[in-house]
Amino acid sequence: MIKYQKGFSLIELIIVIGIIAILATFAVPAFLKYTANANLKSATREITSDILNQKEKAISENLKQRIIFTVVAGSNDSYELKKESGGGYVTTQTKTLASFGSNIDITAGYTMTFQTRGTANLGTITLNNNRGSTATIKVNMTGRTYVTFSMQ
């Protein structure tokens, strides 16, 4: 009578674990690069969305709206959404780029103002990450945004 053993031998298991380890050494750096660039794209989409929302609020509420981008050392860059109130501006919301990952920075401070007709002052906001990738958001006079990416 012949007995068949079921299962894997220790040698087969060690070979499979070795193959998985070799594949992981190639996959982990690629995944980290993908994650850094995906975080940059998410931050850019969020800022672009906020720009469009501020434009729409300026038109619908008939009040000037502002976005102020602030550069802070240590990757705590942020931007504030403001609306006109009593001759000045009141902050309605503050957002930090740290919520999209710790390595996303605004290259320069900038203040964008939307008039009650939806027009805006011209400007460019540039974001970058630790991989050297950049995202550039350009805003034209009509408040329209154009985004370009340079991924590394």
C-alpha cells in the first residue's frame, strides 16, 4: 500500500517565501513613489475644487471671496477660505496640506480674490512633493483653472 503525503515540505515553503521577498524588494519602492504622487494629485484636486467653490460663492452670495495660501516651514503649509464681511474678510475654513501627506509643499504664498462677477486676479500656485514631482495650478482672469503635472 502506497501512502501519499499531503501538504508542502519545508524546502518548498522557504523557496516561496524567498520569491515573495524578492518581489517585495521591487514592489515597495514603486508603491511608495505611487503613493507620494497620488497624494500630490489629491491635494491639487482639492485646491482646484476649493478655487471653483470660492468662485461660485462669490457669484451666488454677491460677496467677494478670497483664498490665502500660506507657506510655513516644516511642511505645515495651509490655505484659508475667506469671505467679505463688513469691509474686511472673515475666515470660513482653514485647510492644511498635511492631510494629504507630510511631504507636500506650496512653493510660494499667494492671495487669490474673486469678485462678485466670478472674475479673479491672475495667479499660479505650485505644489511639490519629496519625489520632485510638481503640480501647477494656473488661474486666469475669468477664474478658470488649468492644472499641469510633472511627475518624477
